[in-house]
Amino acid sequence: MQALKLVPTVLYFDTLADFAAEYPVTERDLLVTNEWLYTPYVAPLGWKANVIYQEKYGMGEPSDEMIDGIVREASQYEYDRILALGGGTILDICKVLALDVPERVEDLYTGKVAPVKVKKLVCIPTTCGTGSEVTNVAIAELKQLHLKKGIAVEETFADLAVLIPETMNGLPYKVFVTSSVDALIHAIESYLSPKASPFTELLSIEAIRLIMKGYKAIVDGGEDARFAYMKDFVFASNYAGIAFGNAGCAAVHALSYSIGGAFHVPHGEANYQFFTEVMKCYVKKAPDGKIRNLTGLLASVLGLSPDADVYGEFDAFLGKLIAKKPLREYGMTETQIDDFTKSTVDNQQRLLANNYVFLEDADLRAIFAALY
């Protein structure tokens, strides 16, 4: 059994200027970023790279249409290396941009075209959620298929993953919360995964502790309290990324892609809607397994007795940071309970294979129904 694999070299710098001093940026680089990041952080540094602004091709999470548009613009430039400076959307797009992309990127996601890497890739995350800089997972909404799908192959690993807390300071509070909740769920799902190893468990546990320490400070001190803990959140996101990159995510993510794709719900927010119900299902089906350890860990960080309603209290605690609401409020209809169940079973086996315990189709349907 493989215990741990980390493909990108991980670097840490306090600032982008420190990074560029050691790894100079030249005209042979292509920078993919957002203008609201470029203006305050990159423009003063005078980088010579050609620049593509992701938002020119759409807002929100990656789609095949967005990627196809960026690929067409990138074809105008001569470059050897891609610098992906942004959140999970930009990092996922650039993992694909580093490949020999066919005319329709959908063909990569559906397996019609085999991935071939042709460019070097440097990932610099500016959110503290996806851990995408150290994983080979690239998610996109396939518009014509009305489906969110991932590609996860050796060719989509970055060459360098660069952690720079400075780039997180401009995050709007809601984006900070939804991204860091995503990291928390990465850590929890990878901890429970049957593919977990002692190495990934260490990373998962430390990520949970760091994130919860920061969250408690925010609950006590208000939104701005997060800035004193930003380095912790950066590392926690990275730890969780390494953990789930090795051990995988599971049912929470598999279920969340339904409302993410259909109603454009932010990824971390979508995951949070399903988290507690999935954990309750796990506890019901296998209460004496590894989830007992997780329950004890969460009880400890919340200052609760393990015999308390830990997941209820955990839900209430996170509810102070991010709203939870019935799925119908996103636009889901009752008939979609069956539709989304079938879509999850048909399209998310890559994730469902990492479940703590096997979930029947009826279990997945019951989760949708309970949250509807």
C-alpha cells in the first residue's frame, strides 16, 4: 500500500516578491490570474510575463467553456511555464492548460482524449481551501452535459506548489469561509478514507486542529480575527490537500457536485450542506469504527464530551460562520432527489470508492431527501 505521494515541490515565501527573487518571472512565462489580484500584488513587481485574466471568460467555478476560451487566448503567446495565481478555479484551469488541449476540452474530461503534459506549471494558491496546488484533481462543469466532472492523472500535477500568505489577505470574508470549510471537509473525508495511511492521518488531524483553532478565534473575536491565523490556514489547506490527494475525498464531495453543477453553489458551501448528514449516516452504519476516533477529535477541539451530540454541536458551531439551508432554497425540486441520486451514482464512483463505509443508492437518496 502506498503511504504517501507528493509530486510538486512545495515552497514557502512570505511575499510574491520573495518568490520572484528566487524564481525569476520572465517573458517566457504565462501568468493566469484575476485582475483584482494582479493590480495590488503583481503590478508593483514589474513581472514581464504575458497575462490572462480568468474573469474575462466567466466568473465562478471552472467550466469547459471557460477553459476553451482561455486555451484560445493562450495560443497567441510563446511560453514555457504557466504561473497559476489564484483560487481553485484558476489552479484547476491551469492544470488542464498545461496539457496538449484538444479543440473541445470536454474530450479530456470524458476520456476521449488522453492527457499529455506540454508545459511546466507553478501553482500559487490565493485561497485556503482547495489544496489544489498539491493535487492532480481538476474539476470542471461540462455545460452541454449538465455535469461536474474531475480529471485526476499524473499529467495534471503541478511542478511547483508555492505557499504565500500575503496573497490571502485580500480574500472577502465569505470566500475565506467557504474555502476553508472545504479544506476542513477535505481533512475529515481523507481521514476516514479506507486509503488513509499514518502519514495522511497526521496531516488530516493537524489540518482539522489548525482550522478549528482559527475558527474559534473568529467566533470569539469577529471576522478580522482571521488575519492573525492566515499562515495557519494556508498550511492547513495544504496539509488537507496532500491528505486528500493521497487518500481521496468521498460521499460529501460526491453529493455536493449535484447542487454545485445545477445551481452554481460555491464548492465549500455545497460540501457543508451535506457534511453532517453524511457523518450521521456513517455513524449509524459503523459506529465502532474509525469514525469513533474522528468524533472524539471533534469533541476535543470543541471542548465537548465524546458522548455529546458532537455532530449537532459541530454543525451549530460552523453555522456561526456559514449558513446551512434546505436544498430547495437553492432551486432543487422534489423530483431531483431521484435525479441527483442517479447522477451521483453514475458519475461520482471515483469519490464514492473512498467512503468510510459502503453507501447504498438508498442511503444516498435518503441524504438528499433529508436535506431537501
